[in-house]
Amino acid sequence: AAECLKCHVTAAGADAALLGKKYKLEDGVGCESCHGAGDEYKSMKIMKDHDASVAAGMVVPNAETCTACHNEGSPTFAGFDFDEYYAKIAHEIPSE
């Protein structure tokens, strides 16, 4: 259902003309779900530099980003503590 795909699939409902050749609905949630479309910041040269990535459009997720999906509208919602969950998904800046 569309209401499920909006949180379980990156770019669900996006115009097909905007999707890359490698896009597959089956891939589910990926980097762009939280960090926004990556075409302008996906190169390693930019991605290794946090400030350059942000300047190129990378979203730094915050509580509002997360609660767009992790909220009472989800049938499996059991509460959401941003700091607790953000710590669980913390990751290094990609090196390659």
C-alpha cells in the first residue's frame, strides 16, 4: 500500500524520470531515505567532507526527519526516543 511504501522504500512515489537506472523498489530503505537525494553529494571526494556534503544537499537527519515515519501512524509504533535510536544507527563517513 502507498502508505506503507512511503516509509519502507526510498523514493516511493517519485517521478520515474528522477530515478536512476539502478533504482529498484525492492531495495527498500537506503541512504537517501534519511539523507535526501544524493546525486549532488554522492562522489567520495564530496562525501568524505561533511561540510561539502551538506553544502551539496545532504540532509543531516534530526528528530523531525525520523518521526516522519517513526510515529503513531505506523501499525507497529511502540514509541520513539530520537537519541536512543539515532545512537543505534550512527555510522562513519564512507571511506570508499
